[in-house]
Amino acid sequence: MTHSSDYQWLEHKAEYLVCMYRRTGDIVLTQDDIKDLKELKKHHQVFMFAFNGALNQYFYYEADKRKARALITRKLAVIYFEKQSLFSLIKQFLKSLFRR
């Protein structure tokens, strides 16, 4: 991919995720999206700029914008740094207890 198509993809994906959040209240990423976001990690600022622009376009209340930003930030942190969430760690711990 060239840089301009990378930016276009990131802007399109950011707007799509905001629209998805507006409709469902959640942001769902496919495996292909996750792979592409990992590859384009160096363009994170472009993605967040486009995401914030789409939030300003589709949402009026600041609280709704903050919720969406927090949700995408948590999801991107898991993707970029491959860290497990606290919930998944607790789930693994409980599974290990019941296996004994």
C-alpha cells in the first residue's frame, strides 16, 4: 500500500467505526481490521485525528465522544501492545482454578 491509500483506509475505517458505535454502542473489529491496524501502527495519529473528526461530525454531546474515545483507545491498546484485558486475565485465572 502507498501512504495516500493508507491514510484513506485509516480515515474510512475511523468513520466506519464511529458510525458503528453510533448505531450499536460498541466497536467491533474483524481479524483483518486488527491485522491492518497492527501494520499501520506508525500512522496512529492519522487514525485518531480521523476518528476524532468523525466523532465531532456525528456526536453533539461531549460525554458520548469521551465514551467512544475511551472504547477505541482500550481496543487499540490491546491490538498495538497485545496486552490482555483485566477481564480476560480474571477469566483465565478462574479457568485454571476449576481445571484442578
